[in-house]
Amino acid sequence: MELQTSESSPANENEILRSLSQNTDLAKGILGEFQQNGQTIMDHEVRNIIKRLEEIINDMGHDLSLIPPSAFQNEVYAKNTIRSLSEEMKNVCFEIIPVQKTKNKKKKIKPLSPVEQPKVESITLESDLYSISMEVSTGHSQVSDIPPVAEALRSTSESSQRPRGNMSNRLSKSVTEGAQHMEPMYKSFICQLTNQVMDDPVTISSGVTYERSAITEYFENCGNSEEVNCPITQEKLQSRNMSPNLALRNIIHEWRDRNDSARLKVIRAALSIGSTESMILEALKDLQNICQRSPKKKKEVFNMGIVPLIVRLLELRDRSVRCTALEMIRQLVEEDDAKEQFARTPVISTTIKMLSSSYQPIRHAALLLLIEFSKSRSLAEKIGCVTGGTLVLIQTKYNRFIDTFASEAADQVLKNMEQCTKNIKFMAENGYLEPLLNNLIEGSEERKLEMMNYLGEIILEDDSKTYVAERTSPVLIQMLHDGNPSTRKAVFKALVQISSYSASGKLLVEAGIVGTMVQEMFTKKIYSEPVDSLKEASAILANILESGIGFENLIVNSQGHTLVSDYVVFNIIYMIKSSTPDDLSLNLIRILYCMAKSKKSENPVVSAVKENEASYTLVELINNPSDEIVIAAIKLLTLLSSHIGHLLIDRLCKTNGQPEGLIQSPSNPSQITERQALSISFLAKLPHQNLTLNVALTSKNTIPGILQSINQLQRSGTQQNRYACMYFEGLVGVLVRFTATLYDPQMLFLAINHNFTAVLTNLLMETSRDEVQTLAATGLEKLSTQSTRLSKPPQRKQKKFFNLFYLPRFLTFRSSRKAKVELCVVHRGVCTEQTTFCLIEAGTIERLLTCLDHQNVEVADAALSALSTLLDDKVDVEQSVNMLDKMNATQRVLKAVRYHKNEILWQKAFWMIERFLVKGGQRSLSLVSQDKLFYITVVTAFHHGDAYTRQMAENILRYLDKMPSLTGTFTT
């Protein structure tokens, strides 16, 4: 590596490297064979291995010596290291030492000690790259000041029995030299009161030197006594004056400085190798003491390369080592220059990872270190850029009840990180909005604009939108009035997102935003702005109206116009009629939709659409290529259809490609879109009695496609797509609409040809779709009302001259005489399921009675309506009652009355029960009179129902003999 990174490599570099590589492979091979051999090795084999290893190592030393000194230039450390290593390898020598005398003379290899190795020519070498420039005296070895880590390292190195190569030798040498550089501690350095080395020595009048703090405390303990003795000599002191012993203090400081430098060398050695955890902890604690006692030594720590070694300790498994390493780094980064040097290491990302540690001291130490790092602007930015760092800090801040100290420390880190605006955005993206909102409200104009841009970019959850609206609504509205185009653009973008949540929309209304948005839409024109404020203002207003607020009485300008006034509605319709961008048109339609839902008796949107050509514009939007606009337009038209349905049908039939364009049949039910579902639903909800629309649909041959789609959805189900259910209901609704115009021959032929009775009877079994069952029962009711008209007595025999058109008599006469045509007992004619829509022939009665038990009152009500057609005056009521009685219809109707508390259903049920009582005889009377709950229901209806319901209830009570009879003679 040194050769490759050197600027001037020797010419024979490749040869040297190739030779070193080959020798290394040879040595590995020999040692591998030696270690893998599980059997005893004889003496001659060992000698051969030793000889081969010595030769290889000697060759490698020779290769290293071939590197010329010029290749190293100013790299003294590399030069000295290579020269030392070369000499050691060229002169390496092994010997065999008996380990245990056995039969096979087992031996063990041990490297010779430096004393036993052959003498080599003395070479003046730098003992270390970071040498200590001072003279070391070895004449005071009687007093030892070697730190424990040095003793541990030296003993570990000396007691090692395994051959560890040159690394072990260099470590032993480094530790030994570091320990030898430790100068002894002289007796004069010790304060006799504290038995500690003095920091601030002072001399009193007795001539004895003490630590200033110790002798001062001694004098204070003596009080105001005039006679004070020296604590050591007991000599009476002339005064309590203390003279600084500057000479001694300087000597002590210099002694400490030299010893601390030597200690740093030992510490670096301990951290450089795979030492034990206890040894590493001892080295770190010694380093902490040195830096605390002499802060200027921190610079020397950086220069000696100890910092990367400490950072590397953060990856160890031992929790105590990691915790102590974090504390050591925090001690080193208290100065700004040191922070920047640590920024070049991975310490920040590693420290953030430790916030997830299960060991609380590590989390606390990591947070304290991050507090120091975050004081620097550049490092604060780096903290924010660490993946997940901001999120973890915010989580720690909010976990106050779990760890109060960690919560407060994380809060301090986040506050320090606010000096970088990018971090404020990161915090907001992770749910911590306070810094952004504080800067938005109280910051400078430049900072406010930056915060506004961030607020428009980040995605807010619903609760956050409410909080932002609560804190910033007045400020945002004011910025709209006073801000420049860039500021207004950012404000509009933020307001569009904030207003999208209903709760925040209400807060914006309270702040007065509605009038501002109307002003932006109708009156304010700033052509220099780079953004079309109409689009954003209309989107905000639409969001607010969709939040469900009561907007009918909101004043929008100084003239007193309300939001639902003609001024606002006609302006919006005019803007829709004009050529506007799709986004703006979409927002305007959304606004009209909300206004159309107004509960005012005179709906402003309905009035406006009636009075001008807006209906054409709205209907033509159905052909817009944008799905969003079509969906919004159809929703609005569906809402208006209950007020101006016939007008919309007239416009729809005059629109190109309509109304058949509203019916689209996807090939796969799973591919049904919202547009297709809403379109068919709109068509189904238009007035069913409108013959023009029904004829238009028939002329386009849409019925076969509708029936095919219904069959396909019945087979596959409606669970495959979220819009399949709405689409299915729309198809059935369109089919049922044709039953409302059966008076037209074309519609009647259509219903007979496609056997509507069978289709709708089958749909009654769609128990998972209440709306489908309701529509099917409604359609069957309308079909059944035509049965009496269509059911005819059997035709008489044709006249003779018609016989020319029939088959010969011998082919048909005999069978025709024997054929007996059965008449429908209810309709008193020939009935079939297909041609007369007879519910009896179709087997529909039982299914309708089953629908009476449905929980949905609308389904039960529609079933009652269909069954009522069998009790009409045009049919044989007595026969119909007998038939229904056999099917327990009376009990089922009574049950429906008890279950559903609906007055409209009661009216239909009471009418049917009255028919049962009149035509059903004693059995029906017994069933009705024995049902006590039904009697209570009738009494309740008699007391609280409307006029028609009370009349029906009174009739039933009379039949049950619960009311006085009106028959008899009355005199005036």
C-alpha cells in the first residue's frame, strides 16, 4: 500500500511486489500444512520446516531492503518501518525448545528474544512517527509511574506463547518504549496534606510548599486564632501569606506534559490492536483523565491518529466500551475545530444508530454527543441528512414518559438542528411541525417564504392539517393580501392541501378565507403572477364547501352577497361556459355540486340552470375527454335530475353521441371504472316516465347489451371491483325505467320480447344488493298492473274462410278439440309469464313474500306494492285472497307491520289487510285479531298517523269490532 500511494515508485516495484507475494504464499502453505497435520511431528521434520521458513522470511527481508530511500520522500514513518522490518526479517532465527519429554520427543517452536537474536549493525531509527521531542533520563527508575494499561499491554505481549510475527514484536517494542519514556514522580511534587501531585504549589512562611487549596482550607479550619503552626513542621507561622512557587509549578506542568505524551503513545498502542475490553476501557479512562487535566493535549490526540481508533470502538459489542467511547468523543468535540475533524468520520451516523440501543447509558451518551455535534451548523445539517436520524430523534422526544432525560436531550438536539432550514423540512416531513410553523409565523420575510414553500411540498396527515390551520390561518390570509407573486404562489399551494380536510376547512372559514377566495376568483386580476390564482382559489373554495359547513349565509363581499346568491352562482356558471382549463372547470363543478345540495327552498343552482343555457354546457361536459371532469359533471347532473330531470333529458337527447354513450359495457367486470358506474347510474335516475329517453335508448338497441351485462355480473359477482355494485344497480335501474312506459306499444313489445318478468323475478334473489331487490320489485309492480289488460279469454273458433291459411284438418282438428286452455284464477284470462307479465305464472309470489322479511324497509315496501296489484279491483280479489292465504301471506304482512315503523309501508299493509278481512272470511279475521302487537300498531297509527293512515286504521278496527258501528237509525 505504501508503494502504491507513494508519488515516486521505484523502477523495480513490480518485481519486489511479485517476490513478496510469492514468498507470502509459500509461508502460508508451509504453516497450513503444519497446523493441519494432526499427528506428532518428528525432530527432523520440525527442523526442515524451520529452515524453510527462515529462508522465506530472509528473502522477504531482502526484498524490502531493495526499496530505495528516495521512494519514501518525506514519509519518515514508512521509511523507518520498512527498514526496521527488513532488518528483523533478514536476521530472524528460530530454535526448538522441549515442551514435554515423551516417547516421540514432541517439540514446540518459540521465537528468539531480542537478546538472543544475532547482533546486527546498529541503525539510528525514529522510535515512532509521532516522536516526543525531549531528553529522557533513566536514572530514576526507582519510582514507577507507568499507567496500568501499559503494564497490561507489556505483560500480555511478554507472556504470549504463540508466534505472532513482527506485529507482536513491534507492539512489545512500542509499549516498552512508551513505558520507558514515563518519567518518575519526585517527592517534591507531592503535597504532604493531600498526598497528590500539586497543581498550584504555594510556599508559606515556614518554607514548606503545599497545594494552594489544601493550605487555604487548613487556615480556614484554624479560624481567627493568632497562633497558627505549620501543619508539617509545627513551626509557628509569622503570617498566613502564601507565595506562588512558580518554578516548581512549571516543573510539575512540564513533567506532566511529557508523561502525558508518553501515556498517549501507550494508549494508542492499546487501541491499535485487538486488546481485551478491560484493557480498552482502562486506556479510554486514562485518555479522559489526560484531556480533562490538560485540554491542550486534545490537539495532540488528533495529531497522533487516536481519533479513528476511538470511532472504530463504537462498532464493538461490549456496551461499556461503546458508552465510554461516546463519552470520550464528546469530551474531544467540545471545541469547534475538533467537531469538523470528526465530521470526516462515520461517527455521526453510528451515534444515531445507538439511539435505538436497549442499553440506556448508551442512548444517553449518544444524545449528549449529538447535542455537541448539533451546535455546529455544518454538523447539524449532517445529522439531518442521516437516513432515519430525524425520525428517531422525534420519536425519542415524544417518548417522555418512557425516558425523560432522553426526551429532553433529543429536544435540545432538534432545537440546535433548526439553524439549518433543510432540517426544519425533514422534521415537518416526519410529523414535527413546530419549528416550521414557528418560523412561518415569527421568521423573517425570506424565512417565511422558504417555510411556505416547504409547507406546500410536504404531505400532511389530516390531524396535522387541522393543527396548521389553527395556528397559521390568519398569517396565510394576510400573506395573500400583502405578499409578492412568489409568496402568494406558495400560500395558495399550502392552502389547497390544508383545506382538503373537513375540520381544517371549518377553521379557515372562521378566519375569513371564503370572501378572500371569491374575491380572487371574480375581481382580482394580477397578470404578472406566474400562477393562475383562479385554479387554486376555486380548489380551496371547493374543498371548504365539501367539508360540510353551513355556507348559505356566508357573506362574500362588501355588497352583502352570500355564497349562494345569484351573483356568485351566475358568475361560476359563466366561467364554466367560457373556455377554461380543465382543472378550473373541475373545481367550479365541485362548487356548484355543493351549492346544489343547499337546503334552501329555492335552490340557486337549479334556478340558474333553468334560466339560461347552462344546462347545455353541463350536459356537454359528459363528452369531455377528462374522466375527472366527466365524473364531477355527472354527479352534479344526477343531483339536479330530481328537480329538472325532463329538461336534462331534452338536452341529453340533443347532445352528440348521447344518451347511448352513457351505457358502456366493459369486457371484464373487474375493469369497471367510476365513470362507467356513474354514467349508468345517472341514466337510471332520470325520470322513468319520460318516453322520449326510453325511445331513444330503444332505437339504439341498448337492451341486449344491458341484459348481457346483468347476466355477466350475476355469474361473476360484484366483489371484484369497487364500482361493480353501483354499475349493477344502474343497469337494473335502466331496465326498470322501461316498465314505466308500457302504455307505448314499442315499450310493451320490448318487455314481452325480452321477458322482463323472468329477468326481474330472478333479480329478486340478489339478496346482497338491497337496491337491486327494490328496483326489481318496483318493475314487477308496473308489469303486474298490465296483466289484467293483457290477459284475454281464449279465442273462439276461426271462421271457415280463414281455414285456407291453416294446416289440413286431419293434422290439427283432433288435437285442438282435446286441448284445454286453463284460465288464470286472478286475472280471469289466459296468462303467461312472458306475454301478460303474470306474477302467478312466473312463480314470483313466494319471492315477493320473502322480501317482506327484509330488514330494509324500502325492499319490503316495494314488495308490498307488487303484491297489492293482485288485490286490485280489476282482478278476482276473492280468488287472489284465497291463493295468498294458502301461502301465509296474511302472517307475513302482519310481521312486516310489526317490524317496520314506517307510515308509508303501514298504509299499503293496512290496505292489504283490509282486503284480507273483507274477502278472507273467518280465517283471516282470526289471524288478524289474535295478533296483539298488530292491534297495538293499528291503535298507534290511528292516534298519530296522517289522515289516510288513520282512515285505514279505523276501517281495520271496525272489522275487528274495536270501534262503534255507524249503521242504525239516527234522529235529529
